[in-house]
Amino acid sequence: MIETMIIDFHTHIFPDGFADRAMTVLSENAQVGYSAPATLNGLISAMDECGVDRSVVLNVVTKESQHENVLRFAKETDSERIISFGSVLPSSVYALEYVWKISDEELRGIKFHPALQRIYPDDEKYFPIYDLARALNLIVVFHVGFDPSFPGELNASPESMVKIARNFPGLRIVAAHLGGLKMAEDVLEAVAGQADIYMDTAYCADPWLDKGLLKEIIRKHGAERVLFGSDYPWHLPSQEITLIRSLDISEEEKEMILGGNAKRLLRI
């Protein structure tokens, strides 16, 4: 029997000298604790302890001045075990240029965090970015649903992912946090079943998500379009792995979610 490669599709790290300060600020703003150091070594240690073979690191640009540094960090950390995505600030006049640079550096995708980037991703002024990403065959990952740092706002709704997918068929979209953080009912209604959208399980082990509803979403959407993600360092990979393994779905579906789907999407 061949062991399934376990791929964590949703992790975050920072440069060593910046990680503690960054996580302290983020944790205080969100009023949410985190589980481990947000460093490359911390991530690899957690992967080893939790049995994760590879992890996708989702970097985020929140200011124009961060573009080059984030691109450089993504390239430096990209390796056999760590698959680093770049990021683009959609409101930047240089957004399309950095989509090209991400592709030129042979990174496999782009992370958008609408709340932190202060955008609404389904605004049509950002459509040229998605069109280029599709042409370059880049994966696009969106933080979808609520963000604890901006509790009164909703920048990226489940419906916004459907709008983007319908306008750009073939664009490889990953809607993080099971299609919408703390919006599972909306996801079941609006997103589940949409063929061009993948979902990840980042932060789903938190009590906000009912396990029965999670199974219902998987059933309607198809296990082949669900990806294991932990949201490291907010959660350890073991938390979401335990959740997935505990679900009342087939072993084949669990293996697909834990790594088979990501392996296919990443073309590993």
C-alpha cells in the first residue's frame, strides 16, 4: 500500500527577525492566539511532528513597498517541501507586473487577503489580474469570509468567489476557510458544487464549524475539490488532520483531501 502524501495547502511564515513582532501585532489585533512560531524552521518542525510532507506557504502583500521583499522571501523559501506562493496588492498600479514576476520566478500561485489588502475582490477593476493569472496558469488563493482583525466587515463573501469563477472559467481558485470563515451556511448555498472552486480546511478545527455541516458541504461540493489546510501558525497541522480523519466519509475521500487533490492541483 502506497502512503498518501499529506500536503498542507494553507500556512503562513515570516522572516526570522520579523516573525515574533508580526505575530504579536496580528494576534493582538485579532484577539486570537497562535500555536507555534511563524518561522520556516517552526513550520518544518511542525510538519515533521504532524506527518506533513509538504506545505504551501501563503505570503501576503499589504503595502506597495512590500512587493519586492515578499517576492524575494517567497523565492528564497520555495523548496522541495515548501511551496511558496507570491502575492500582489490588487490596488497597485504595478499589480499586473508582479503577476508576471511571480510567474517568471516559477512560483505556483498568488495569495489575496481582501480584508488586509482593503479590497473587494469581485470588483471588476481587478479582473485583469485574474485574467492574467489564468493565462499564466497560476493558482489564486483568497481569504474568504470574516477576518477577526476586521470583525465588522466582509470584504470577500462566498458569492464573490462564484462571480470571479463565472467570469474566468478555468481559473484555478482556492477559497480558503472552507469557502468562507464563519459562513458555512452561505457556502453550502452559494459555493458548494461550483466546479472551478477549490476550498481548503484552514482553521476549520476551531469550534465555529459544525462537523455535520462540514460533511454536508463536502458531499455537495465533492471531496475532490477540498484541500487540507491548517492555517499554521494559528493552528497546528494535527488539528485539521484529526478533524478530517474523524469525518464520516470514505477513507478514499479523506486521502484525497489530505493530499491527493493538492498533489493534482500543484502538479506534483
